[in-house]
Amino acid sequence: MEHDRSALLLLADGTYFKGKAAGATGTASGEICFNTGMTGYQEIFTDPSYFGQILVTTNAHIGNYGTKSTDQESGGIKISGLVCKNFTIPYSRVSADQSIEDYFIGEKLVGISDVDTRAIVRHIRSKGAMNAIISSEILEVSELMEMMKDIPTMAGLELASKVTTPAPYFLGDSNASLKVAVYDYGIKKSILQNLSNRGCYLQIFPARHPIEEVKKWEPDGYFLSNGPGDPAAMDYAVHQAKTILRDKKPLFGICLGHQILALALGISTYKMHHGHRGINHPVKNLSTGLCEITCQNHGFGVDPKHIKQKPDLVEITHINLNDDTIEGIRAKAVKAFSVQYHPEASPGPHDARYLFDEFVSLILSEKKENVY
């Protein structure tokens, strides 16, 4: 196989980079973003929260330890395209299933390598998130710029329904004492495993599944998952969360689920300049005063001004130490909380996995109260 095919990366502001094609031959488009993680590239590629996005990896080597089916966070690759410095086809891991090249070709994923990723990241940090195109079949900038006009912007885009499960399914021990209803807006497998490992019997529902039907299962608690797109475009999910809050059932949300909870509490969200994506973001737990190193992947945030206007309704529990953005909230009147980051951390450190324990404790306390 020939690995010296040319490719072009074009940004919406006209900036372009020439490099080599990586993976399948073709054209890919989406909002460009970057991840600072040094390990776990396959888990990142298969995270449904990246749906609709072209990913720039800041780590110099991608593919050096191959790919393995058990490392996937979903059924397959969810990024729209990849931008990297070195696309390494030979791999060192003996247990790997295949090279990253074969993996990308099998998934029809288009990428570009041998570009200055440092310059690209600096550009995004300066100019902000924007749409982009990778092509290894069209190398004319003017032609690609015409195609750019048809790419939708991420703001206002509803994407959860494109990556959700098509039908409800169960996970875990059916004899478990705790039943948790999970709304799948683009959930990662490791989140489900963390809940199941803590004695929860899960039923996972499609993003648009009517909450009235979910309630008939009589769950002990609810979980709102991560996922792609603009939370403000998900009226159906906000309705789901409002119903759960009205019923005063324990609720836990992660990432997009965190933003949905905020919207259900009357707090707005906003499009970030370039978002947070990586496995080394410092977050302060305001209850303990301790710092957690966290895994993150989000381009939208919860508006701190609106939270401060509702001091009797919501408590800020976590903040990002890099920029003071909101990383966690807790409702004061009901048993509901959420975090912007990913406590399952796959890949990443396990500093925040205690949050799954707190959710289980919340459900158990609710069940105990209902006994008396």
C-alpha cells in the first residue's frame, strides 16, 4: 500500500496546511478541535461526543501501539477526521488487533499527517473553533472553500439523536437492588461499566425516548449521558430532565447531561471559544478544597452568571482551575447533581470516579427515606 498520498487541511478562515493522507482516501468535514491527551487515542476516536468534529491530536505519535476492539468506547470511530503529526503504521503492542491505517480504512476515516499540529492548535486557540475540511481527493483550496459553505455550524446543532442507541437495552445484573434509567445522548461504554460495577441494573434508552415510558420501568435513579452537539437544541432532553426533577428522583449527569440539567434548572449554556479536550485538566472540588486531574471533552459550557442569579436553587461544586469555568453543579431542592468533565476517565486519571459512588449513595438514601 502506498503511504505518500497528498492531503489538504483547510480551515473556514482560509488558512490551509498541506500534508500526507492518513487512512481512507476521501473528504471529511466538521468543526475542528484539539485534544491534549498523550495516550488513549482509540478511546478518544470512538467517543460519541466527538461526532461531527475533526480532531487534532497534540501528541506527536498516533498509531504507535496499534488498535484493539476492546479499547473502543462505542461501536466504532465517531470523529469526522483526524489531523496528526506522525501517523505511525508499524505498532509495538503485541495484543493489538491491527494497525491504525487498517483500522481507519476499515472505518472509512479520512485523516492528514505530516502537518505542523503546534501551529494548528495555536491558530485554534487564537481564532477559536471553526469548521474545516480534510481532503485527499480534492487538493484545490478554492473548490474546498466552496464546499465549506455547506457545513453547518456546531451552535444550534442537535446531534445526540444521530449517535444514540436505536432501541432500549439492559446491562448488568437483573437481580441487582438498584435500577438506573440511562438516557443515551452518545454514552461511552466505560460510563455504563462504572455504574454496573457499583451494583446498578441499567436500562439504556434512546435520546428521544418518552420520559413517560421510561417512568413505567420504575427506576430508582436516572443518568443523563455525555454526547455531541448543542444542548440548547435539545428541548426534548430538557423536558426529560424537568420531569425527573419534578418527580424528585436522584439524577446524575455527565458532560452534555450536565448541560441538560442546567437548562432544566433554568440556567443557560453557551458556545465556548475553543472548548476543553484532554486528560490533564485541573478541577477544584469546592466542597473538599482538593484538586482533581480530569478527562474533558466539551465545546459548550454552563453560564456562571445565570447560576449566580439562582443562589437558592443551584450550588457550584467544581470549577476549572485553568479558566474558572463551571465544572459541577448540585440542585439544592432535589437530589440532582452533574459534572462537566468525565469521571469515568477512559482515557485519563481516576481522580473523580468517587462521583459514581456518590450517585449510588444518593439512590440508597432515597430508597431508605421511602421505607420510613
